[in-house]
Amino acid sequence: MRLDHTAAGVYAIAATPFTADGRLDTASIDSLTDYYLGAGVTGLTILGILGEAPKLEAEESLAVTRQVVKRAGVPVIVGVSAPGFAAMRWLARNAMDLGAAGVMIAPPPALRTDDQIVTYYAQAIEAIGDDIPVCVQDYPLTLTVVMTPGVIRRIFENHASCVMLKHEDWPGLEKISRLRAWQAEGALKPISILCGNGGLFLDFEMERGVDGAMTGYAFTDMLVELVDLAKAGDREAAHDLFDAHLPLMRYEHQQGVGLAVRKYVLMRRGAIACDAQRNPGSSLTAAARAEVDYLLERLARRDPRRALAE
């Protein structure tokens, strides 16, 4: 199940469950994996920003990878971004040995010029080996690294192992159109494009030609359904479904508390036992929890299939 340019559908960005005292919750890793599979995902992406990867020890990262890959039965992409290439290589090679489908690499925030970005990916791929499929993460809102369409084309054309773009630019619809136009002209090889940003623009991103979603919005089943509706050409139904979830998606996408909201909703849906983050982390106030509960109640009236565990 090695990652390639045909990857499509929904690759859920997985949270990493912890107990209240900050230990890995292995039971919830299994239940969360089952939750994603039950939603109909095509694949999973673990140890990303949502997965609190920088807070894990190296052996913990490998343990999470081993457990998810063994249980999932779908392609698993492992985030291997690290300050240095030695740590990146160690996790990437070990993850692939465990059966991962590929790895995701995000650019470090210090990169500023186009040449610096292109050089970084060349060095990263040299470090991990060009036999490992790579998903390039483009997330300027958090990482502060701006990848123009031209830079993305250079990276993908320079490296056969780069097969997927995780697109999270904002605004980014025109970037998608430019990349797909280059592909149609033969100026860019075929690549998979999956979109993040909490799903906030997934309705129109699908119409611009992306292959699906890679995000952590807690209603993963909604993402799967939206992608299916869009691919089937049922535009009105896709937008109606998106509109029903938009208030919660907006609330969940807040900087600083977004992960706390996602974990709380995952706990309410019975996917994990505890919504705790490993420190340093954030938590919801009683007022914020009440607001999320209110949004969940409103959502249930418009989309009754979104059951909650009580």
C-alpha cells in the first residue's frame, strides 16, 4: 500500500489520544483508528500537527505508528518533520519498515526564499532516501513558509518520490487551479492533491479539482460523504451538507483552541476516552464546552445522522 499519485478520498489527520496525566492512551488509539475506519476513510495520516508529534519521544512515535499501521488496513502516512535530518531519517525508515505507505514532510519556518524551500526538500529526500513516497505539506498559515505554485512544481518535478501535496494555503483555490492547469498542459507530472485547513474550503476545493481531504475535522464521516457527493457531481447536496457543518468547523478552526475542540468532539462521539492534550497544551473552559455542545445540538437538528455517544 505504498503512496502514489493516484491517492484520493479522505485521509484523516489523526489525533494522538492521551490520558489525563499525559500518557499515551493505547486503548483510545485503537478506538480512534476504528472510528476513522468506520467513517469510511481511504487512509490515515498520523503524527502531524494535530497529532501533537513534537511532544512525543522518538520511541513513542514509533509505537503509535506500529499500533495504527497494524490495526488500520488502509494506507498510513506518517509525519516525520523534525528539526534535523537524522531524526527525520530514523522515523521515516522505521515507519516504512513497519508498513507505512509514505511520509509527510513540512518545511521548517526559517525558510524564506524559493531556492531555500526547494533546497530543503532536496536535502530531506536525500536524507530519508528517494525510495520513500513523500507528501509535501503546504501550510503557510501555521508554518509561515509560502510555497508558490512554481516552487511546488520545482519540488515535484525534481523528485519522483514526491507524489502528494497536502494543500492548506489560504486563499488557495487559484493555486489548485494553476497546478491542475499545468498538469493538463503536461508541464507538471500527475500528483495527488488533498486539502486540509479544517475542511473550511473543501466544498470549492473539490470543484477546483483536488482528489479529496486530509484534515482532522472531528466529523470524519461528513468529509467522506462530502467528497463522494462532489465526485458524483451532486453540487447542491454537497454544499448543503457543508453548510450544515460550517458553524462547528469554523469554531473548531480557531487558533489556540482548535485541537481542544476537536478532541472534545471526538470524546463526545465516543472515539477517545479523554480529550486531554500532552503539555504544553490547551483546554476548553466551561463556557467554551457549552458553546460546542450548543453547536452539536444545532448540527444534530440539521444532520440527524451525526450521533453522539452519551
